Amino acid sequence: MKEKEKLKNIKDLEYNHLLNKQNVFLIVLATAIISIILNDNFPEDLSKWGLILAFILGIILSLLHYSKKLEEKINEIKDV
């Protein structure tokens, strides 16, 4: 029984670590978007809105990626 609890605790820690990575990644992307919006000295050859859309797409894809991984980790925890 003690081994099963230990394995569940390890799986819980892995889940929390994955969730923390997702949160940090989303904060970095959101900070990049805010920086682009607030930047007045933006080069003419780069599209400000194109970069913003790219970062928003990155946020959406990362949410999909991490939600799948988190769901897999939840299923592992349930199986323990």
C-alpha cells in the first residue's frame, strides 16, 4: 500500500510540474504580446498584428498541447 501511495505522489508531482511549465509558457507569450502592443518604436518591415496573431496562435496550440498531456497524466494518476 505504501508503494502505491508513493507512486501516486510522484504522479501528482509530475502533473504539477507539467502545469507549472504550461503556466510559465503562457505568461511568457502573454508578456510578449503586451510588449508588442506597448512598443511604439516598432520596425516598419514587421507587422505588429502579424506577430500578435502568431503569439495568440502559439497560446492556443500550447493550451491544446498541454491539455492533452495533462489529461494523460490525470489518467495515469487515476490508474494508480
